[in-house]
Amino acid sequence: MSTALVTGASAGIGRALATRLAHDGRDLVLVARDRARLERLADGLRRERGVEVEVLVADLADRAQTEEVCRRLADPDRPVDLLVNNAGFGLRRPFLENDVREEEAALDVMVRAVLLTSHAAGRAMRARGRGAILNVSSVAGFMASGTYSAEKSFVTVFSESLAGQLRGTGVTVTAVCPGFTRTEFHERARMRRPGVPDWVWSDADELARQALADVAAGKVVSVPGPHWKAAAFGLRALPRPLVRGQVAQAARWFRRRG
């Protein structure tokens, strides 16, 4: 039975992906900071799906703990066939109003950890001639909206680059770029939920299903949901000055609503 390692597995999209993978019969390595939540999820998946679940508690803002995850990914005696890089969080204040230590932690989790774990998993998978990496990015990566947008832009472009380097090796890389999704993301970041219509929001379980289907198909960039596909196409097609202007206008609108 194949094994998937999922970071940020205790909540939100990561939890939905882990649950879907267990439903598909995959053994799991669940990674997050909250041991209690991981253990509850692991117990439920073992009981309901009959899969093996390993809990690995790690804060990916910490270099030493990230390297522990990398060692697990590189272990030839316990191969990981799918790496899901999902861990991340939002910051509710603009860059210059934020504590730079919080900004650095976000960069460590959403950029450095993705780079290090992809390196460890990619080398191990290439040596075996099979495997897949799924990096959770965001439609925000096509925008110009703060450091979260910049970090997710890195994730998408990095995934595209690595996919090209691994072409023909039996290893695939996919960046999934969701839009607004019903999870705990905004509450955990103490951010207001954007005041957009209900139909705009994606369901995390359906997002997980589509993302994993695109991984199986070897798709490099996955944008689940037809409206988010259209949004991503528009953001990539529009001139960048116009994209920057629209983002600035949206930011002013949200501030007025606050």
C-alpha cells in the first residue's frame, strides 16, 4: 500500500486531503504542530478506513523540525509516494504594519519548507522512478496582494519548474491553486471573511477530490472550480498594472467594510 505525507494535516484543506487519501486506501504520515488534533484525526482514519497512520509533530517554521520531516521523506526503508505540501497561514495586517518575525515565519512555512521537503522527496522519488508532489498554492499567487500572494506565486512557479526537471522520471509535480475555500483559515488568522457571495466559496472536500484527480492525471497546475479557473485565466491574461490596480481597489473596499 502506498504512503502519503501531508503537512498542515490537522485542519482545512490539509485535513480534507488526508481524509480523501485515506478513503482511497493510502497509508498516511500526518504533519502539523497540534499533536492532539493530529492524534484525533489519525485515530478516526485508522478506525474508519483501516489505514496505517503515523503522526509526526513538527513546526515548519523551525529549521530543525522541518529537517526531521525531510529525513522521513528521504527514508528508503519507509518510502513516501506522495508529498502534500499544504501547511500555511495568513497574516491579517499589511506587510509594513506587521511584525517582521511573523512575516519571516510565514516565509519559512510556505516557501522554505516547500523547497526543502520537495528537494528531499523529489530526490528519493526520482531514485525509485515513481512518486508525486502536490504543493498547495492559491489563486492569490496570480495577484499582487501582500506577502501571502508572493509566497504562493513562488509555490506555483517552483512547482512548474520542478515538474519540468522531473519530466520523464516517473515523478510528477502539481500546484493546486484554490480560491476562497470553506475552512478555518480566516478564523485562525483572525481575519474577516471576505464579503463575497456564497457561491464563490469552494467546498474543501470537493477541492481535495479534484486536486488529487489532477495529480493522478499528471497535471502541473490545477485550479479547482470553473469560476476560479476563469478568475485565474483572467488574472494571468490581464496586464500587470491593471491587476495591481484592481487589487489595490479591492483592499480599499475591504478596509471600508472593516
